Amino acid sequence: MDLLSLIQWPAFAASVAAAWLVASDSRPKRNAGFWVFILSNVLWVAWGIHTSAYALLALQFCLAAMNVRGMLKTET
């Protein structure tokens, strides 16, 4: 197993941590959660490129756009 294959595990952990944070009643934790989600999107994209998982890549770009929207809505 090469190093790029291992990216899926921190991507997984970041996704779970972000979901936990976004569900918080605390606005700062929700904001942090969206940033962690963006990090997970970047990690998943890196892994998706490495494995030629094109549907995953498309999903991550869509989810990243939704995370940016969530950040903007949480800020107001």
C-alpha cells in the first residue's frame, strides 16, 4: 500500500469530526466544522485523483460548495 492510499483514513476521520462539530449548538464549533469539512473535501479529492474515483471527485466538489454555503449562512 502506498502513502497516497492512506489519505482515505484521515479524510474519513476529518469527515466524522466535521459532522460532529457542525451539529453543535455553538456557532464557533459549527464554523470550525465547516472548515474541517473543507479539509476533508481536499483529502478526499487527493485520494479520488489517486484512485481515479471520478464520482467521488464530483461529489466532493459539490459537497465543498455546500460547505462554503454553510459557512456563509452560519456567519450571519
